[in-house]
Amino acid sequence: MLNNKLTPVIKILQEKCVNCCRCIAVCPVKMCNNGSGNAVEFNSDLCIGCGECIRACGHGARIRLDDFETFIQDVQSGIMIVAIVAPAIAASFNGEYLKINGLLKNLGIKAVFDVSFGAELTIKSYISYMRKAKPKITIAQPCPTLVSYIEMYRPELIKYLAPADSPMMHTMKMIRRFYPSYVNHKFAVISPCLSKRREFDEVGIGDYNVTFHSLEQYLEKIGKRIEEYPSVPYDNPPAERAVLFSAPGGLMRTVERYDSDITSHTRKIEGAPEVYHYLARLDNAIQKGKAPVYELVDCLNCTMGCNGGPGTTNHGKHIDEIEQAVEKRNKEMQKYYGTAEKSKFHTSMAKKKLDKIISAYWEEGLYTRSYVNRSDIFKKAVKVPEESDIERIHKQMHKKSKSDILDCGSCGYNSCEQMTVAVYNGLNKPENCRHFINIERHILGEQHKKELNSTINKVYDQAVDEMNKSFTGIETLTGHINETAEQVLMSSASITDIIENITSTLQTLEQNAETVEKLTKSSEEGRSRLAEISELAASVSLRSDMLIEASKIIGDISQETSILGMNAAIEAAHAGGAAGSGFAVVAGQIRNLADNSGKQAGEIGKILKDIKTLIDNSTRSSARAQEQFDIIMALVNTVQKEELHIKNAVETESTNGRDVIAVLNEVNTLISKIKSESSELLVSGQTVLNELKILKGSV
């Protein structure tokens, strides 16, 4: 039973896809892609694995899939593996193809075989088939991509495919048959191709498809260069000119060893879309009797052959740069076998020797290949629309006449017919059609024009209404502005008068400050002098007390003197005579003196007491006066502080008043400017109205 599922060899990273349809444009079979969404989806079961989409995608949305990760894990875990290496290896790794063998054996590969020798066996299989079957045409099948294409999309060509294995399959079958030491080993194919994986699945031989690209990435990852590994020869006999098999026409040039006229009956064709155009129309041409012109079709999917396969990193290089190492190897191998000698005898002997080596590894029926018709997979996945369906889709895509069938290819398909089939099967959408986009743009443009016209009319009516309202508002504003300007001028005059009054008040305050300063000084002087008087009064009071005491002493002395006079009179009386008489006179004088002194002392004491009372009263009055002076001084200081505060406030008001005047002047200037701008606005508004009328009339 046919397995409908094919091993995926390409992966889409949808997050990187921009749905540019470039992948569809380069895809030879188209319908494996689904461009109906925001990102192109992918049906691996319809893909032929050509890898053209990987080369074409500039966004990194498509990547290669091979078996490298599984291979490296298995070989490092000790699984027994032998490798077979495609001849395209010479066009990669700077031509150091034998060092790849050193790398592989370093990894743990048990043996390395050259597929070029398998290509020699393939040529023998082809020649044997063509000589015996004598087919009308033989399509070479080394390219698994073209085999998949024929099986899936052109099954009518299966009968023309060479019923022989590819060089890789020849090599693996040769190892199974002639190298019993490796009969149970797995096969790792070192390949430039992605679709080889499908060949392994179909034939049932081959375990790992490891691309050159993955090996290069591995070397980069481990920080190695291929030049660091030793050159190790292959474990099978060397090939001769079959080392050219990876280059376009390599099969034909190898057959030249047996048929020098092979180029005259070989069709050499490679590269998309040419090879697909050729194969798509081949059977029809054969049925018409117009073909075949050539008996052998040496065909490859890639323009530069396997040397530029999707599993290599040679994309973008010049073909001569790529093939230089291959041609060099070809010369070396012909020299090795002696088949390039000028001597016909020597060349004939060399060829016989080579044929003997090849024949030792070739058996009848060992390398035969059959093919599978997979067209039912495509037919189930992609339905052919009926005429009514086509008409419906064309109508949906605005295609009303033949002139609308552009076949421009901008959608990624070769024709509008293919695009219609894709849309019918849900694999694309009308929005990706250029004609549809143009018509939709035109329809949208007309709709937009109508909407724009309606909008402009609405805007015009609203604008006129609003502009008229604005004009009325502007005129009212102008009146208010004029009134405001007059008020500002009046305010400016009033504030100017206030500032003048403030200035006058400030001058008065400055004069008052001087007066208060003088009063303060006078008060301080009076207070000081009053303090001096108080001190003098205290001193007088003290001396008055001393005089009173002295007056008392005088009174006491007077009393004592009076007593002495009395005593003297008594004594004079006792004495008698002239002496007594004279002493009596003295005693009398003393008594008179004492009496007078007593009286005078009493008068003086009375006067001193009066003076003392006056002085005490003066001292008390002086103290009260001093207290009043202190109160006056405190009041004077308060007045001085308040006056300073008032003066500062008045100065601030004066400054603020000047600032207000400056602001009012600016406001006045702005008002004048607003008056001018409002006038210009009226003129501009009228211009806008005129332009709106013109715009309304032009739509």
C-alpha cells in the first residue's frame, strides 16, 4: 500500500514569513504552498524537495531539514555506521574532499565510500538497459527531485525513467553485496541534496541524509576548519570520469568513454523552470510524434547540477569557481587510470582494466529500480474546478473578459489558470491577484471619491456655518478687545496715580523716620540727664542726712554748752569777787552762745528736714519720670519698627505697581496685535470660504 506521507525536507518558520509569494513563484509545482493566510503554509506531501524556495526566501522563513542531529547522536553513541559521499563534495570545502573522510572517521565512521564509483556502476546499468531494451527515450534518474516530480505530477513519464538505481543507491547496494564486513552497518549519505531522504524511504536503503551545509555548520560550531583534518582515501576503488556526475552533463561525459558520439543523441537540460517545462510537455510531444529528438535525457533539478544543490552553500557562486575542483579531479582520475593517454592502444588497455574493476562490483538485476505513481495524492489534494467554478472565481476576482487574464505572475503562479485553481482549492486568495488589487483599488477609489465628495459637502456646509459664527464671534471679540484696551489704558492711568501717591507717602515716611530718629536721640539724652539728676539728688539727700546729723550734734553741743554756762555761773557765784564776777560774765556769754546755737541748730535742722523732704520728693519724681522716659523710648522704638514695616510695604507696592504698569503695557501691545490678527483672521476666513466653494465645485 502506498504511503501518502513523505518525509519533510523543508520547514517553514511562519513567524518570519511575510507572504510575499516569492516561494510560490520559484516553486515548480506551486500547489504544495498555501498562500491563503497571512503566512504561506506548506504541504510536505506535495513537495518535491527541490529547495528553490530556500534560495528565494530573503526572510529566512524556509530552512533545510536533514538527519544530521540524529546521525551525530548515533555515531557518538557507538552505532555502527558507514558513510557514502556524493561526488559534489569536490565542489565544496575548498576542494579538500579527502579531508571530509578524515572528519568522518574522526567522528567514528567505520568506512567511507565514494559515490562516484557508484556512478560508474550506474553508467554500466544504463548502457546495459539501453542496449537490451532499446527504449525510444531514457530519462536519467540520478536526481531524486525530478523522480518525485514525475511520480507525483507527470506519472505518464514513469515508463521513460531509467529502471536503474541512482549512483547513491548503487553504492549502498554494492556495499551490501560486496562488503560483507559492513552488511549490518547503517548508511550515512553525505549529500548536496534534500530530497535524497525520499529516495531512501521509497527504495528502503539508507538511514541518514547528512547535507554538506550541516557539516559546515558543525565545523563552525566546534571551531574547526576542514584543513585541520587528515586526507583519508576512500574504502572503495576510485572512479574515473564519473567524478563529473555532480556537474551538468556529467552523466553524458562519462558515457563518452563508451560512446564518443553520445552528445549527438543526448538531451542535457537542468535548472528550473526549463527542465520542468521540458518534462511537462514531453509525453504530449512524443504522442504527437514530435519527440524524442534525443535518446537519453541527462537532466538535473539544479542549474549548476548537484554542485549547487540545496544542501550546499554554493548558491551565488560562479559556476566556473564551483566546477574548478571537479574538473581538476576528473583530470587526476583519468591520469590515474591512464584513459587520457594519446596512445589508442594504451587508452584501450586502460579502459579494459577499468571495465574489469567496475564489472567486479556489478551484477545483472542487482541495481534495478521501480517507481511509484503518486499522482493520486495530488489529485486528492488538488481538485480541478468546473467551468462554473472558474466563472464564479473569475467574477470574484473581477475578471470579466480575456483582457483581464493577465498571466503576469505577480501572484507567484505561471498563469491566471493556476491561480484560479489555487483559489478554488483554498490555497490562495483573490487579494494576492494584481488585477483584483487594481480593480479593488479603483472601486475603493470611486467609493472614496463619493465619500470624499459627501464629506466635503458636509464639511463645506458645516464650515460655512461655523465660519459665519466665527466671524460674528470675531467681530464681537474685536469690540470687547477695544473696550478692554480702553479699560487697560484707564487702569494704567489709575495705577500711575497710585504709584505717585505711594512715592509721596514714601517720602513722608522717610521724613517721619528722620524725625523719629531725632526724637529717639533726644529721649535717650533726656533719659540720660534725668539719670544724672537722680544720682545728684541721691547724693544731696545723702549729704542732707549728714547735715541733719551734724545739726543734731550742734544741738547736743549747745545743750552741753548751756549746762557748762550754768555750771560756770554757779562756780562764779561761789567764787565771788572780781574773778567771780568776770567768770559770771563769761558764763553768761557762754549760756547766751549756747542758747543762740541751740536756736540756730534747731532752725537749721528744721530747714534741713524740709530740704530733705523736697529732695526725697524730687528723687521719687525723677524715678517716675525715668519710667515714663522708658515707656516713651519703647513707644518710639515701636513706632520706628512699624514705620520701617510700612516703608517696606510701600516700597513693595511701588515696585508691584511698576510691574503692573509693565504688564499692562505688554497687555496693551498684545491687544493691539490681537486686533490686527483678528482683522487678518476675518480676511483668511473669507479666503477659506472661497477655497471651500472652489473645492466643492471641483469634486
